[in-house]
Amino acid sequence: LQKKCSRLTMFGALFLMIIAIIPTLLLKVLNITVLSAFGPTSILIMISVSIEIADQLDSLMIMRNHKGFLN
């Protein structure tokens, strides 16, 4: 169990490192000033919000098509 937790932590840390480095690299390599507003934290927040919205829409569609136990 400890080995699996260590692997999961390592992959999560690598993912966060890549997310943190990509905007900086794109800003320096492509010289795009628009990307300066999108830092790593805002990218993670946008991804989290979009996943949450998708989950909420999925739940809404399931509730809409489900007649329930009482009917």
C-alpha cells in the first residue's frame, strides 16, 4: 500500500509540475502576452470547474430520465 501511495504521489507531483511549467514556457518561447493572465493556479481552477459542471450536468440528465422508486 505504501508503494502505491508513493507512486500516486509521484505522478500527481509530476502532473502539477508540468501544469506549472507549461504557461511559463509558452510565455517565453512564443512571446505571447495573453498567456500571462493564465497562471498554473487559474488553469487548475478552470479544469476543476469544468469537471464539476460536467458532473452536475450528468447528474441532472440522470435525474431527469429516472422515474424514481415512489412512482
